[in-house]
Amino acid sequence: MTRTAGFTLVELMIVVAIVAIMAVLAFPSFSQQIMQDRVVTTANHLNSVYKYARSEAVKRDREIKLVVSGSKWQVKAAVDGVDTVLKEFVIHHHGVRVRLVDRTVWSSGEISAASEILIKDDNEKTVDYYLCILKSGQNWLAEKSIGCA
């Protein structure tokens, strides 16, 4: 008498049920992480656009304007007397909002006014951030609960 090795249908169904239960339990945590990642990604992108504007102002030895145009933040420089868009910040994730402001970065790297730019979404469980910019041009990201102080 020969016996074949393998799994029975009942054993396979039990494994599938365990995997399904684990997936159902992990989904809320996973979706929360995705929403948080969208806020963090947007904050980091905004920070990099600001740093780019500041470095261009110093490199070109002329003022660079950060201009709000709809939902975009455009980095503009006067090239041959015409304002040219060098780079722009665009929100790529639905549901994330940023309160942008017009600013000028001077050739010294200083900015026209200190700023606290809020990056947030509509979810109360995610952490919102500020892009904090001092008048000296120095900047950092801070959680909303901590603030820029």
C-alpha cells in the first residue's frame, strides 16, 4: 500500500483562513501608515523646494521669489528681465493640504518674512507638520503639536 504526501483540502482551508484573519487585522494599521507617509512625503518635498530656492538665491547672487500660483509654489528668478519658473512644488497626494505664502529669498539666503507653513490632511490620526522658516533663512520641519517655537 502506497501513501502520497501532501496537504488535505481542510488543512489548506485552515491556512487560508489564518492568513485572511491576519490581513484583516493588519489593514487598518497599514492604511494609517500610508496616510501618514503622504503627509511626510509632501512635507519633505516642500522642504526640498524651499532649500532649492535658497541655494539658487545664493548661487545666482540675486533674489528668488517663492510665488503661490493656485495650489503650486513656484520658484521664480528674473532671467534677462523675465520671471522664469525654475522649479515648483505641487501636491501629489489627494487630501493633503498646504497653506502656502509668497516670499522672497535674498542673495544672502535670508527670507522676506519668517514663516510657519502647515502641511496637513483631514485625518485626525495622522501627524501634521510645519515647515518652519526663520527670517535668516534657516528652516526645519516640526510636528504640529510641537510647533516652530
